[in-house]
Amino acid sequence: MNESTPRAGSADDAAFCANLVRERDFSRYAVTLFAPQDKRRALLALYAFNAEISHVRDHVSQPLPGEMRLQWWSDLIDGHDHGDVAGNPVAAELMRTVANHDLSRDVLRGLIEAHIFDVYDDPMPTRDALETYCHDTSSALFALSARILGGDSDKCEHAARQAGVAQGIADIIALIPLHAARRQIYLPRDLLDQHGATEANVFAGRITPQLAQVVEGLRAEAVSCLDVADDLLAGVPETALPAFLPLALVRQALSRPAGNVFEPSRMSHLATLWTLWRASRAKPFRA
């Protein structure tokens, strides 16, 4: 059997991944609807894998079990699956995708390692550390998605780096209430100190002027990266442009009037689909 021949039961694995992404990460699920049909299965495998490792904190109460779950995925990427792949549809689909699209195992491993931060309550120490986290997570997903769609170039990598910082910061702003409830801080401590904001106010859900300055500073940085990414998309192969469609949702999120970050607004599924449809028919996502 060659790598392109589905193994028995793999259609069920693909359906499992699609359902998982639709439930946990509807935005990325919606993006796959605008990709070529023959690429959707691979994209959904990648996004299902991301859903698994980025939600580890949801399923553990202590760091050690979380690290063990992430280590299982690292072992899988390194080829030490201990015979468990057949019983895990996400793992089976991921490894099929890695083989069929020659995805970088180093990038996948870095994505897993970055999420070790999630299972602890240590604060994000610096702005540089936040940028690295965004590169290793969101930027990695953009780059891997582009490769699946046939875009493997320096221009794709550069666009992915900027896109990942924009999306990563936007997500962190949106998730401030969830992180605060868990007593996690993804807002860089050096920025909090610079503006005189305190972790106590974050944990208490109080939007002080100082905390608002921190958030608005990060929002401005995300918008700047988003503008650069949009410019860079002009050099990205047309086949890879659907990988960057999430940026349309990022721009909409960042363009909303500043308000209380502890009362975030959520985009409906219908609004998500409408936003992506409009973006897919216009520049920079249409050559």
C-alpha cells in the first residue's frame, strides 16, 4: 500500500477530525471550505492536531499530566508512536498528512513544545517571549497550511511569521477572560510593569486605564503585523492564499471599538462564513 492509498477505516478518521475542528475551532474549519476539495482532508488533520495540543489545559488539573499528553505527541512526530496511532484518528490522519505533504517535523515539534507554556501558570515574561510563542504556534500553522496548499517559499514563510503574530495577539486579547479565570497571564509582564498594570487586576477582571494601555499597545502591534502580512501576500503563490484567510477574521476582530476586554463579543458561525466568503473574493486573498 502506498502513502496515497487510504488505509481501512481512514474515512472515519477523516470524519472524526472534521467534526473535532468544527466543534473546537470553527474559524479554521470554515477556512477549509474555501480551500480546494482535495486539500481539505489534510488541512483538517493539521487543525485537528492543533485543537488537541492547544486544548490540553482544558483536560488536566495539574501540569504533569499535560506535559505527558504533549510528550505523547512529540514521540509520535519523532516516530516513537508505541503502536497507539491506529487507535487515535487524529494521530493517524496527522501522520498521513505529514507523509503526503512532507510537513516539517521540526516545526510540528516546536508547535507542541510551545504549548507546554499553556499547562503552567507562569506569566508571559516579555514582549519578545510573546512574539516567539506566536511564531511557534500561529505562524507555524500558517506556514504548514500554505505548504499543504502548495506554497513552499521564503515569501510564504515571511507572510506566515507576520500573520502569526497578528493572529496570536488577537487571540490572546480575546482569551483574556478565560486565562484570567485560570489565573494565567499571557500579557507580557514587562508591558504590565511598564504601564503600571497589575496581575491582580487581571485576575479580578478589572479593566483599569493601565491595563487598557497594555491591551491597546498589543492591539496596535497586531494591526501593524497584519498590514505587513497583507502586503506580503502579493508575493505568495495563488494556490496558498486560502491558508491566510483567517487574517480576514483577525482584521475584523482588531477593528472593533475598544471596550472591556472582560466582556468579549463572539462572531457567530454565519458571520464567520460571510466574512470569509467576502474576503475570498477580494484582495489580498484573490490574485
